[in-house]
Amino acid sequence: MLVNVVCVVMLGCGSTSQNLAADGPTPLIGNGKAEAASPAEAKVLEQLERLPVAQARNVDTLSVVADAPYAAASGKTCRRLTLTPVEPPKTSRTRLACKDAGQHAGASAWGFVPSVFSAPTEN
């Protein structure tokens, strides 16, 4: 009986279906990374190594607040980002960016992780 419960939980938690954003699915690129949703988000990835912790910085058309980097269980270094357009509507979006451990800085080093929680918030 316990084995059946464990199997059901594993199958349910291992499901690949996602509740995607109303804007549509985030296109995936190699290695499970999600593409930047805009040229401004691509610039955020390029500057991610230099962004201070918990301080808003403007990058192109976005105000970005980056959390401190942390070592994920996957062995990657990750940072949670809050992205808010500088022009109305100021709908904030939280994204997670990660890079492989030991990988050098640069645009190709960091990539967004596909979001499973994608409801934007209005400020």
C-alpha cells in the first residue's frame, strides 16, 4: 500500500504540465533554459554578474531587483530577479536565472529557468 502511495505522489509531482503565463509559453532553448522574453531581459542576463543584491537598477526598459546568488541543489548558481517595466503598466515579473557552476560570466553563461508560477502582479 505504501509503495502505491509513493508511486502516485512521484508520478503527480513528476508531471511536466505547467500553468503557463497568459502571454503564452516561454520558448525553451537547449539545456532546459528559457529564452529571454524581450531584448531588455537579454540585457539583464548580460549584466547579471554586476547587479547588486536587493537594489533596484535600471537595465534598458526594466527596473531589476536581484537577490543574492545561491548554490542550487542542481549544482548551478542561481539568482531570483524581479523585473518591472520603467514605463506603465508596471507589471512586475519574477524570473529565476541560473548558470552552471564554474562557468564564466557572460550572456551565454546565465539563462532563465522556465517558470511554473507565472501570474504577473500589478503595482
